[in-house]
Amino acid sequence: MPQRHLITSALPYINGIKHLGNLIGSMLPADVYARYLRQRGQEVLFICGTDEHGTPAELAAAAAGLDVATFCAQQHRVQAELCARFSLSFDHFGRSSAPQNHALTQHFAALLAQHGFTEARSTRQLYSRVDGSFLPDRYVVGTCPHCGSDSARGDQCEACTRVLDAVDLLAPRSAISGSTELEVRETRHLFLLQSKLAEQVRAWLDTRVGWNQLTLSIARKWLEEGLQDRCITRDLSWGIPVNQPGFEGKVFYVWFDAPIGYLAATREWSDKDPTHRDWKAWWAAPEDVAYTQFMAKDNVPFHTISFPATVLGSGEGWKLPDVIKGFSWLTYEGGKFSTSARRGIFMDVALELLPADYWRYYLLANAPESQDFDFSWDHFAQTVNKDLVGVIGNLVNRTATFASSRFEGRVPASGTPGELEARLYATVEESLRELERQLSALELRKATQALRTLWAAGNVYLDAAAPWRAIKTDPALAGTALRTVLNLIRLAAVVSRPFIPETSGRIAEALGCSDEELSWPGADVRRELERLPGGRPLRVPPLLFRPLEADVVAQWRARFGGTGAVTRSKS
């Protein structure tokens, strides 16, 4: 395993607070992996940031009554704060509008032009007489010519993930005014000649191993259909200016500059402390760096095809991802999340209802890795009540309470492990090794299942050992059982940290754990279950999780529109 790991999460759009689908589609899985590797002693650089260019930013700013620069700065602060409250452990959360991204984007464009991989072309573009301007792709909505979705954007159909040109839409209309009085006019733009880079992209893709089927199938489909040259400039005022003669007043396409933003955000991080940080050491394709990207399936084409084409075409040898982990979509109560209608659960509101760990655990336990997964309030409540309240919460509460009442709030020092403990060691070792395998393989659902199995082993053991009965006749035997389960709780706190970090910290604090005692467990499971010294004082923490009552859940369902009013387009 390389000693350094570069991890990036897809950059969230600036046009509004992100919903739970955005969270599980990239940022949360990336955080789990980053936390896990850090606990294993690996050096990790975890980069993310806001994607601030393009029409979503302009439209959202107009709706908010703000100029776009002010709106983006405001929303960056909001998103950064929410990410921190969800315990997302970014090393840096940058901005695609930062000067570093301006410089790097223009640098890449100049290299591509120098190597003959860009070309100026006259293009047909929709012009709105009502709005008095050309309409870049995201200013146009209409019916997808491939799947029939009536809410396709001019650059991509979210329903079938096909990349589009706005002029291909059926029944197009302006996203600004809603006008259908559109006409096709000519304008000049720069094109990235992906057709000339197709074989380089294919050769690079053929070397990738360990990618999930979702990611590979999307990338292979694009290659098989033949790469089309892609327009990389737009008639907009907000964005990175095109620094080539004849293109004054135009900016680079958001999907051209946004992936370059990973490098730029790393440069932002470096510029904060340039004497100790070398951003190029992470991106100059060193053999000791493993680069892993996380994203939802609608972002996969640009990261497996277009961005690699940009990097390969530059000829500078920048680091490309070793693994791209793609995710399907999280849907909401039979329909889609809706940012505009505020339908579904968004990150700000989620934290008003419950602490972050409730959401983190549920989303990871049901991560949409191989297919879309539908969030429902009933299933959410069942999972919380069964796993968080009934398994780990119950284990910690009853163990700490018994230690407080019968062992003066200390770890028992007497007693010798026997056959029952030996069986527990075997169960815990199997669960721990499975957890490590699945985390290393980026299989979040299976990893969460392994974690729950480890939690459950504590309750099974505690029921079998029954220290509340043993203490009446054999206090030493009761002490053995209690000491063993307290050590298991310590171990559970350690391996739960990537998943529910705030709860893990509360458990560790109640057990009085040192930093050394919170390192990732070693190969000797018996030693791990004997780490807490006898006589150490403990305290009973407040309830880790509270059960979700049916009436409260019903109120939330009604409040957030989970009635199927908005349904998914058929593909």
C-alpha cells in the first residue's frame, strides 16, 4: 500500500445547500476512506471545494438578488460550515473561482492549444430574443431526445446521464424567462478535440484496476460510442476568462475548469503554508501516491473521459486517478430530491432534526453503490432504532451503567478469560478483518454491515456472560465479563470513528482513552480486548442515540414532501 493517499470528492455546486443524495454520492464516502487511512497510519491529503462557475451559479445568484461573486462567497461559507458540522475531514475545502484555478485552467488551455488539441469553430447556439442573449447550455431546458425526460438541461440529461448539446433538445425553453421564442445563431467557441485523444484515454483506462462496475460501464459506453469533440467555452461573464485572441468576453466551460479545481484547491492548501507544503509533490504522478476519486454517476463521464483527455493532452504528466468510485443516486420517498422545491432532506435541515451521526450511519449502511436507493422515513427510523439505539447504544449504556453501580465506576481488575471469551475473540477477529477488507475495497455498505456485526457481538457476549447474575456468586467471573465487554466497546469506538466520529469520541472520552488506545487495532485481537487497565475510572455517557417515535417520523414525512408528488422521469 502506498504511504501517501490523495483523495478528492466531487466538487458540490454552489447553487444551493446540498441534499443527502449529494452527501452520500461523494463527500461522505470519501471522508470515511480518508479517516480510515489516517487511522492506519497513512499520510492522506483530502481535497474538496465548491464548484462556482456556470449557469447554476448565475441563476441562483439572480434568484437570491445578489451579484454572482457575492452569492458564491456567501454560499462557500455556508457549505464549508455544513461540511464541518457533518464531520467531513477535508484537509482543504477550496473554491473553483480562486486565482489558483484561473491560472491553472488557462495554463491547461494554452498547452492543449500548443499541442493541437483545441480548435476554434463556429457553432450553432440558441439565442433568446426575449432575454436578448445567447443561452449557454444550462440556460436551456427541454425534452431529452434519447429518453424523453422533459426536464433535461442543455448540457446533460440527469434522467439517462447522456451528454447533450442544447440545440438537440426537443421543445427547448429559456431557463431564465421560460420563453420558447428561441432561434439558432452562429457564435465562435473553442473545442477540445477529444476525438484525437480517444486512444490515449482508452489506453489509460485499460490500465485502471479495482474500479466498480458502475464507473467502468459508463466510461466504456462513452468510448464505444466514439468520443465527440467538446465545446469548452461559453458566452458568459462569470467564469475563467478565455485568454486567447478572438475570444474576449467568453469564459471556459464549467466542466473544463471544475476538475482542474482539484489541482487548484491543492495549490490553495499549499499557498497557505508554502514553506512546508509542496502541492506539486501530490500531483506530479509520484509512484508513492495513490489517487482515489469519489463521485455520483452523473459526474463519471467527465472524470473518466473529458478530464483525463485534458490532462493527457497537456503532456505534463499530472497524476490521474488510480481508482474512481462511482455511486448511483439516492432518491427520496419514491421520487427525486428537488433543490428548487426543497423536497427531501438537505444538510442544514438534517442537522436541525438530528446530530450528524444518525445521518452518516444510515446513508453508509444504504449507500447506493450498485443501484439507486430510495430513502424512506420508515426505513430510516427502523435502522436508527434497530442499529444505533438497539445495538451500539444499548451495549454502551447497559455496560457503563452496570460498571458504575456494581464496580464503583471502574474497569474490573479481577478474573481470567475463559472459553466464552475465546469464542468472542474469534468472532471479533472475523468481523474486524471483514471490515478492513471492505473499507480497503471501498465497499461502504458491506463495511457498515461488518461494523454492525462487531457491535452485535458485544451484546451477544454480554447476554451469554450475564455478569448481573454471575456477580451474585462469582464476582471475579462477573469482572472478567465486564472488563472484556468494556474493551470491546473501546475497540468498537476505534473502528467506528470513520463512520460515526462524534459518537466514537464520546465513547472514548467516557472510557478515558488515550490517543494510543484509539489507534487502529493490530493483528492480535486478544491483546486489543485486554487494553484497558483494571481500576481505570469510567463514567456513564448520556444516551448515545434516542429512538425515533412514529408520530415524530410522520410529522417529518409530511413536512418534507415525502408523498411521491415528484416522480422520476422514465428512462
